[in-house]
Amino acid sequence: MNSSPIADGSATLSFEAARDGTAIGELYQHDPLRLLFPRHVEGEPLTGVLVTTSGGLVGGDRLQVRVSSGEETAGRVLAQAAEKIYRSTGADSRIKIRLQAEAGSWLEWLPQETILFDSSRLRRSTEIRAVPGARMLCGEMVVLGRTAMGERMRQGLLHEAWEVYWDDRLAWADALHLNSGFGRVSDAPAGLDGARACASILYVGDDAGEHLDSARTLIDETVEDSLRVAASCMGKVLVIRWLGRDSLQLRDAYGRFWAAFRHYLAGYPPIMPRLWQA
């Protein structure tokens, strides 16, 4: 089998300080990735929208995304739509994300959900680098199968890895690895306990530990009892983990929490972007 990638997309974006706030610094894009910039909304960070023009990834495709926020900037990056990972005959789809924040900056990374078709294969790694004075709110959501069509992911690969570096020192690392036999793992009480969707939200900042109790309170206020959600904190990294049997219910609750948490942390409007609500 030819192991060369069918698509090899990349996107690089940096936010830099300007006289009137935050401006776009470096911008690079290569098919099938594009970055769009809708009209700025007063009271919101400068926003870039990431688009995968191919409509999804097949086995062998590779994407690389780099986003950085300079000192005293406020930016966020959204995804235009859910990312679809199609069935593979053996090759992996690979996504590599690197997010970096400098002192005094605020950066949000808010893609929509990634939908894994049955027998798809995804390896995704997210590397976060922050320094004292930086603040980052980052998340990912994965749906195991096209649940709206009654599909379950029974075969395939999901490798979701995170690494967080604080001041160039590894502060937290985690990986979820599911390889074939999805039903056995996803249905087991010690596994995903029947969940069809999972998600993570990370807040990285000097003050992460100060917000753990507030995050748990917001979970109680915004999340249904049928979802399993928990928050913990390791040094400068506050982690909220999500499991749900209903992917739409999880997505809605995830959005409500995100909106409330960003407002609590940074004073931004407690609403999700229009793309998320579409």
C-alpha cells in the first residue's frame, strides 16, 4: 500500500498586538486547510475560522495546525464544521496541532466535534505551550460513529494525545488509545460505559487551581445528570472530561459550559459563536 499522504494540509496563524487591540501576524495555509476571518464582533477576541475544504479526511491524510498568541493579545480559532474521518482500509489519518501563548495573552481553541466513521483511523496530537501570564482555553470532542444514522464505531483506531508545556517544562500529558474491539471497550463499565461521545476542555494558566471549585459548580449548573463530567487540576492545567451516550446532548452541554466558563474566566460574552449554533 502506498503510504504517502493523499492530502497534506497545513495552517499557521499568529495573533500580534496592535495599536487598536489584536491583529493578524503570520498567516499561512495550504490545501485542504483554509483560514477565514469573519467580521470582528465587539467584545470578542479576534477570531479565525478553520475550514477543511476536502470535507473530511481519509486514510493517509495529514493536517498540521499551528496557532500562537503574542504578548497582550486576545484571539480564538473555531472550526467551520465538524471534522469527518472516513473509513480507512489501513492507513491512519493524522492531525497535529500546536498552540502557543505568550505572557498577557488569551487564546481559545474551539473546534467542533470530530466524527469517526466506523473503521476509520485517527491519530491526533495536541501540543500546548504557555508561559507565566498566558491563559488558554482549549477543547476537543470526539463522536464514535455517525450516531444520527445509528452507526457505532466497532473497528478502527482512535489515538488522542495531549501534551502541555508550562515555561518549556512538561506539565501534563495524556493519551486515549482505542484500537479495534471498540464495542468491548466502549460498553465496559471500566471503559467508556456505553458512551458514544467524549470530550475534553483544558484551561491553562497561572490561576488554574483557583478555578477548580467554580468549574465544578458550573458543571452542576449546566450539565444534565445523564452525562458524566468531572474536573481536576494538575498545577497550571485544569482539565474537564466528558462522556455521553447521546452525542447531541453532550455537544449542547459542552457548549453551555464553555460559554459560561469563558465568561467567568475572562469576562467575554457567555455565548457560543454562531457557527457552533448552526
